[in-house]
Amino acid sequence: MFRLDTQETLMAAALVLLLGRQILARIRVLRTYTIPEPVVGGLLVALLVFALRSSLRIEVRSDTTLQAPLMLTFFATIGLNADLAGLKAGGRALIVFLGAVVGLLVMQDALGIGLAWALGQDRLLGLLGASVTLSGGHGTGAAWAKVFAARHGLASATEIAIACATFGLILGGLIGGPVARFLISRYSLSPRPKPDVAGTTGFEQPKAVRPITAEAVIETVALIAVCLAVGSALASWIAGTAFELPTFVCVLFIGVILRNALAVRGLYQPFELAVSLLGNVSLGLFLAIALMSLRLWDLASLALPLLAILVMQAIAMAMYAIFITFRVMGRNYDAAALAAGHCGFGLGATPTAIANMQAITERFGPSHLAFLVVPMVGAFFIDIANAIVIKLFLLLPIYG
């Protein structure tokens, strides 16, 4: 057993990002299908760890202490970059995209339950291999697994949930790029010469060279710290109530309020280049730690029926992004970028969605609308909508 401490894990995460960059520079097919750097490097390391455990009985464990703070920092920067004027300009697109997201949640749960029934399995297993863990991720999956085990008697629900969420995280980072590339090539799409929404976001071009000062970085770190402290306190305060929300949603919410309140009062205007720079750093490191820490042996132990359900869910996600998300969002370049993002958090998580879109926009050009809509829907609305859809499906008298 080799255990990496916090500093060693951080060093390994940075090396994973550099490894992913070098692999992409040398393997054309990965660039062609716009696979994100953290996914390439992180999966390679996860496979290496899996091979060491399987062949030599050597287990390597990373310290994931920094994973949650990095994720919260990323969502804080999303909030601090959210100009309400820009959100108003993209309001219709946000509503339409939210409708597409809710449609996917319903489809995932109906498909999961239907496949479980067809395979002679407990319907709850199908629900667990649907929006609970795929659109919901590890946190939502673990929370609902406790409910399924305690109230419905589903054995090993937590282990199943973690395995399903891991499978989704991998596939979410792998299919988004190919889906968007197919759409861009099929319809000969290109970025709009002039964005139709106000403002831009530095998340679109994470490798762009930016003028920045130490003072701006310190000010931004202070703003992020306020978001993390107040957002975490708010999440603790509303925990256990009807208004309970994940901590990252509260952190993002505080970021939105802080940025716009300071701007309206004329007290301070956040330096968006510094915000996006720190956001991109935390995003890359978070994904690197998350992917290189994957327990791939949990996937290897999945029962064949559950594996079949998850494979069909991944195929359905790609088809939904191509035939539904892309079409309802306008059949243009922005819609293709949104389709890539939808694959990211429809199977994995919002950071995966952002990484997918960054890989697309770095190669083909910016999509201001995608980077405006996806973070807000992925952070604010999907967890609430998912909880409602899951509860509605649980009311159906079909389990057991």
C-alpha cells in the first residue's frame, strides 16, 4: 500500500495535467475527437494504478483532501464571473436548455427502470443506474443510495452508486468531444462572428495569455475565500430543511450575489481574468485528482445487467445530445458546444462539462452562450430538478 499525502497528491495532479497535454500533442486521434487533457492523463494514471493492483497487488491511494476545496473554488469563480446582465441576455437559451436537461432526466430514469425490468432485476437498480448517479454524480448517488438501502432494502446500494457514478464520470469526459465534433463536421458549423449575448468568459480559452498582477490575484483569492466561507455556512444552516442544497450550489450563489452587489454599489469590479485564471487552475487540478483516484476495480466488479444498463445510458446520452439538445438549442455552433457540455454533466459532473467545452472551443472557436448557460444550469438547477424527477419515479408502484 502506497499512500500519497496532500502535497504528493497535488504534485501528482499537476503531473497528470502535463502528461495529458503531452499525450494529446503526440496522439492525433485524441486531438481529433477533442478529449480533454485531464481526462487523458487522469485515465492513464487510473489504468496504471488498476494494473498495479491487479497484477502486483500494489495499491496506490491518493489523498483527496484538496478535491472538495478545489471543486468549491471552481464554482466560486463561476459565480464571480456571472454578470446578471449577461444572464438576462441569455435567459431564453437558459430556459430552453433547462427543458432539455429535465427531458434527459426523465429519459434516463425511464430507460434505467425499463432495462432493469427487461433484465429481470430490481427496478431500483435501474433507477440507481440512471439520473441518480449519472446526472447526479457521486454525492447525489451516495445520498440516494442510503435511502434505497434503508427504506427499500436494496443491498449494496452505496457501492453500486459509487461504481455507477464513476462509470458516468469516465464516459462523460469521453463522449462529449466526439459528439460535438460530429455535429460540427456534419453541419459545417463555425463560431458566430459576433456573440449574441453580453460579455465573455475566460473559461472559454483556458490557455490564453492574460495580463494579470499579483494585486489582482490577492483580491480574487479574498473574494473566493468569502464565497467558500459564507457558502459553506449557508449550506450548513439550511441542511435538513426543505431548502437544503449542495454546498457547491451555495458557494456559487454567494459568488453571484457578491460580484453583482459590489458592481451595483460601485464598490468593486472583480478582475475577470484573474477569476477565470484561478478557476481554470482549480478545475484542472480537481479533475486530475478525481480521475487519477478512480477505483476502476469497482467498475470491473459490476454485474453484467448493471453494466448493460450503463452502456445503454451512455449511448442514449450521445443520441439525446445529437437529436434533442443540439436541435432545440438552434442547430448551430453554440448548440454543438452545449451538446458537449450536456454529455459532461448528463453522465458526469459540471466540471466535466466545462472541460468538454474547453476542449471544443480551444480547437474550433469560442462559444459565449455555452459558457454562460451550462455552468448555471449544471450548478443551480440540475440537482433540484433531478430530486423532483427521482421522487416522482419513486411514487410508481413498480419496485421490488
